Amino acid sequence: MIPFLTLIFIIFGLPSLHFYVCLDKQRKYLKQICKGIPGKYGSRFSFLEQLRKRKGSYQFGGLSLQRMVAIEYFYRWPRIIDVLPGTAPEERLEIRFPVVQKFWLRMILDPHHTGDPEALVLEEPDIDALYVIHSNQHEAAKHFLLSRPPFPDLRLPNPMDRLEIHHGWGTAEFFFPAHRNFQQMHLEVLIEWLARFFADYESQSKLVLSVSVVGDARCPYCRENLETSSERIFQCVQCGAKLHENCWKENKQCTTWGCQSGVALPLGQAEQR
């Protein structure tokens, strides 16, 4: 009986113990870079779930400049053999701030990109050379980005891999942070810059600059198709922007830059006004 139990422990217990040590290494890294920031740690996935899928995340919730911030460290081992060295071959640090969304924005790091006819060009060489930028409101996005102080990339070991405002969240991503020597001081610089960036986004979005609704069959909040959706469509009574009902309720106001409306009606009723 004892040899059988020993065999069971070797087959199942040792790999599980090693995987736990690997997870603990990832969690220690997040705690190291978040040291000094008030908040709480937690995980959305149980140990058994992470063991079964060989992936998971560890997250931190706190405050930066009186704004709620969520910092989540994702890790993944694609194959069983990848667990043996301990270091996860796939890692991603995600920093999220809740925002009242006015337009959708996505900036993806791609220094080798070629011309994209749908991409936004800022005519700012340092940014245009690094990022591919997309938005559903080009003029609003361009005005906002050009009105901001320079990106903090010069004070970071590497540029951000992605910056996005989507579905009521402002998100920045940084791939392989531990491998790229992303440390506590870099996180402090980045979250302070992001907190101000998203605060300015919300405050400037309340100014009536220009109201222009692009004829797009997608919801400007979640970017899902409006025409094939079974959900009710709401329309802003001021500018005519169309959103899913739940998207409007979640954002609590119109997503069009310059439109301050907080009132929308179901599509049929709005067209009758």
C-alpha cells in the first residue's frame, strides 16, 4: 500500500507542488511591483483550475490619484513541459481604470507597421512610428491625443504594448514585464500617467467640441454589431448615436465626443420625436 501511495504522490503530488511554486513566483512578482500602493490582492481562478488549464492570473485592486485601478498579471504555460523551468513563457501585465466612455480608442505597438487606410495618423512622428491607432471618432481621438503631454515611454524599459478605451475601461498592457525588467518604479510612473490620462479624457469629453456620428453598424461602446443583435437598440435624443440598451445603461451617457446627453430612447420611439 505504501509503495502505491508513494507512486501516486510522485505522479500527481510533485507536479502539483512544483506548479504551486511556479504560481507563487508569479504572485511574488506582482506584489513586488505593487509594493507601497494601498489595495488588496486576489485571484479569479482556483489553484485546481489553474493547474488544469496551466494558466491563470493574480490581481491587485487599489487607488491612484483617487481613481480605482485594477492591476492583473496573467501567466500561461502552453505545454506541460513548459512548467518545468518555472518561468511562464507567456506573461501579460494589464492595468485598468474605469472610465465614462466617449469614443473607442485602440493603440497597438507595432514599430514595423505599414500604412493602414483605417488607422489614425497623428502627424506626431514619435507616436506614429510606434503605434497603430484606431478609433470610431478620428477627429476627437486626434484632438485628445495631441492635447496630452508626451507618453511616459522614455521613462519605461519598453513602450506600452497596447492602450485601449473600450467597454467602459481604459486599459494598458505590457507583455513579458518580468523579462523586460519592468519594476516597481516603472509601474508607479505608468499608473500615475494613466490616471491623469483617463481623468483628462473624461473631463475634456464634457466640452462641446464637435458632434459627428459615423455611420457604423457597430455599437460605439462595445464594438459589437447592432444590426444582428437581439438586444434593444437605444438612440441618443441629442445626436442620434445608437447603442445597445445595456451599453447605454452601463456608460450612463452618450458616447459621442462633445455630446453631453444622458437621455436615450428605444430606436423606434427616438425616430418619432
